[in-house]
Amino acid sequence: MSHSSARLRRGAAVAVVVGTLMVPLGGAPAGAAPASVAAAFAADPPTPSPSGTEVRTLTPDVARQLDAAVQKVMTEAHVPGVTVGIWTPHQGSYVSSFGVADKSSGRPMTPDLYMRIGSETKTFTVTALLQLVDQGKVGLDDPIGKYVDGVPNGDEITLRQLAGMRSGLFNYSQDDDFYKALTSDPQRSFTPQELLAYAFKHPVLFQPGQKFYYSNTNLILLGLVVEKESGQRLGDYIRQHVTEPAGMTDTLFPTGAEFPSPHAQGYTNQTADGKIADTAGWNPSWGWAAGAMISKQEDLRVWARTVATGQFPDGSRMISAATQKQRLITPATPIPGAGYGLGIFNVQGWIGHNGSLPGYESLTVYLPAAQATLVVLLNTDIDHNGQEPSTLFGEAITKIVSPDHVFNLPAEPAAR
């Protein structure tokens, strides 16, 4: 089994995965200038946040440091194109794109492109679930067997354990037959029931609640719960009750392989023959509630704060304060410095999620201590020295702007 196939089997819509194969990609040359100029720099000295956490003022000098850091990661990790956005209430903002959205045409990467966001979908699915909790339609400590039949340990695994990645259910995207089916026909449409079948033929890995294990299977089940108890298709529910109230008009849950324009082409080596392929036309149905969604940078800027606070931009509650408090209880994981709550990470104080599926990676996080937002979008998922490139960007950027809170999310241990 190749490293790239091992990574997909661990979950190509997974937030933190192991993969060690680095393949040269071409694209933007070293030192390529950003496609859009860094914007809105503050001119004042750094202003301490209420908590005392310092986020550096995004002056032109800091912008140049960020440009250099992003381009260094691009060159070393062979990333074709990336867009980075940083926003703070007092220290200014920075929005820049680098490299190319399409290697064949040389079309530049720009901040207005639609991108596949992979496992960031989980934050939307779990938000939908938590809204149903607030409505009294489901309980976090209900067993999944109350809603979905045929789940191994279904009378013991709770919705809370599914959302917190502590169910013990096998991750369907690690199954050999699933991998063969996906890579042999990337345009194929999968149903949630087909995905669960790949998982349920494997024994449970541990008793519910015993430890953390990142599994896309958990989110497929939660998506089915949302559909059953809301009476709506998952994508329709998310649009009506989550993205539209947040004003996120460029975020969607596709029903098939549709991908609005303009979008970036995506490049992966997670293919049947290990060769690099363009994945823009691949069908993300296999990720469904765990990884199928599409968005743009500006929408994700809104989402970072919304999901971290539980409040819509107009100040109304997306989910209740009490439920949000439960969401943000982030027990430790095997990943140093990272906790995982209900469909959400806390990495050194940065709250949110990252995403990866063939050809695309993303990172959308919010630092409450400084009211700072970071969004990174890129058009490859090919690892560099065992690290996801989105993590490499996150670490390089936060070392500059928030040195007290560095987003350093190492790859998950291969065995646990």
C-alpha cells in the first residue's frame, strides 16, 4: 500500500492525517509575487487584546514577512496556489493570493474563487445537530441506535461521542474496497448507506468514549440524524438554518460533482496509479456530511467567528450559549497541543477546523483571545514530509502574527 493510498484510507476528508509522500507539482516559481496585494494595514503600534494576548499589527513590514513565509512554504511543499486571509479588529488585515489556480493555463489564484473545503463540512453538520439539541428534538447523550438501525454498539454510542470522535467506529475511508471504488471511478456517487456499509463490516475499535479516533463514519451518522429529525435534506437544512442566516451566500452543500465558477483546479496524487490528477470534477459525495462542502474565503472569514462563538454576525444566537459551551469543551487528543470538542478543534487557542480531500485543503480558525481570524485555502492535498500543507501554512503564519499561539498541528500518530 502506497503512502498516498494509506493517507486516503485514513480519510481524505480528514482534518489530521498521516501521509508521507511528497510529489513535485510545479506551479508558481520560488519567489512568485502575490496575485493580490495585502490589504488594509494598520499604522498604529500593536494593541493588546483584552486578555493580554498580542497579535502583531499587520503593517507593511509584517505583510512582507507574511509574503515571504507563505512563498517559502509554497516552494518547499510544491503548492500550486494558495490564498491567505487574516483579520483582526484593531491590528488590521491581510488578504493575498499566490501562485496559480490552474497549472495548465497559468490562471492566477485569487481570493474570490470557490474551493472545496473538505472536513470543514463537519463544523456545519455538527452545528445543525446542536440546533436540533436546542430545539429538544435530539439529545447529545441519546444513543445513535435511537435514530439509525444497524450501527455496531448503536445502543451504547452517543451522539456526543460521535461528534467528539470518540465512538470507536471504523473509518470507512480506510477500507480497502472503498479506496478501490473511489479511485477507480472518482465521478461515482456514493450514498450514506453505502459509506456506512464499508465501515460496519469492520469490528469496533474500542468501547465508546474510551479514546479519540478521527472517523468520517461518525459524521455520516450525524448527517442522517439531522435529516431524520429535521425532515429536510442535510444540505437544505444547513442552507436554511446555518449559512443563509450567517449571510454566507457563496457556501453550498453540493448534491453531486457540481462546482460553481470561478473555482480553482485541484491536484492530488491519491489516484489508482499514484500519478497527479486534477480533481475539480471529482464527485465529493463520498465525503457527504463529513467533507462535501464548497465555499469562498470571504464566507469562511464570517464562519470562523460564527462557529467559534455560536453567534450569527447580527448578534443572534446560532446555537444557545449553554450548548456552545459544551461544544467548546475540547478534551486532549493524541495530537500534542490539540483538543477536539463537538466537531471542532482547539489548537493552541485557535478554534475551528481544517479540511482535506483530494486536490484541496483549507484551514478556518478563530483566536478568541485576540478576536483574530485566519483562513487558508489551497489547491493541493499532497503531503510534504508527512505534513499537510495547510498545517505548514498555518504554523508559518501564526509564528509571525500570534507568536504566543502557534498553530502547530503535527500529524496524527499512525497507530493508536
